[in-house]
Amino acid sequence: MAATDRGGEHVVSDAASAYIATLPAARRETVSAVRDLVNANLQPGFEEGTGGASGMIRWTIPPDVSPRTYNNEPLSLAWLGNRKEYVSLYLMNLVHDGRERAWFEQAWRATGKRLNLGKVTVRFRSLEDLAIDVVAEHIRHTTVDVLVAAYELAWSR
């Protein structure tokens, strides 16, 4: 299962690779590319693994250092999964941090690409639909401390 070694380098999760292997070929390529994008921009302190009933790929704060959450699961930065009609990238801090969400929406729209966004879910059919630089920047500047602070503030209200 794995995520970060003692030197802080990110390593890939065998479970995430197994999840991708189950996808249709066209989606496998898209999900793999987005996974690589997240991993390339991931800050230290997050773990890659899988979770949920569908076994989607997720990046979380390790359970031993994660704050207590409403569902007793480790605090998540992002989830990535295949759906029947599209791929979903769940960016959890978009619900916790209003300023981050406003920045994300503005930066995405500046790319000229259509944004299909729920509370936290970016839906897209192909890699070309994704504002790759915006997603990369969001992942890059969401550190463990930023995510925990935003989560705690949101849940203290």
C-alpha cells in the first residue's frame, strides 16, 4: 500500500495500480495520466492508496497523524475514479476553503475550458477536458497543514 518513504519521496501504491488495471483501456490512460499529475505535484505528508466501495485512488493524510474526521476516515486531499460516463477527480479542500474554491474556479475559467464542478467533484471525459495546470497548482499548494487548518475551520462553524 504505500505512499511516502522515510525520506519524504512519494512512491506509487500497488492498490492504485491494480485499480487502474481494471479500467477500460481509454479510461485507463486518462486515469493514469491524472494520477501521475497528482503524484508529481503532491506535497510531503500525503499517502496514495485506495478506498471506498469502488476502490478509487485516494490521497490522504496518514491515519496516525490525520485529525479526527466526521466519518473516522483519514482526511483526504483528493480521490480519483472512473464513472460510467466520465472520470471524477474529487478535490476535497474545495469544500473546506472558500478562498481556494474561488481561486480554482477563476483559474479554471481563465483557461477557456468548460468546468463541470460539483461541491468537490471535477467531472471530465478526457485529459483534454482537464485544466491540467490548475489542478497541478491546487495540489501543489495544498499542504497537510493547509488542508488540516481548512478542515478544522470548516467543521468548527
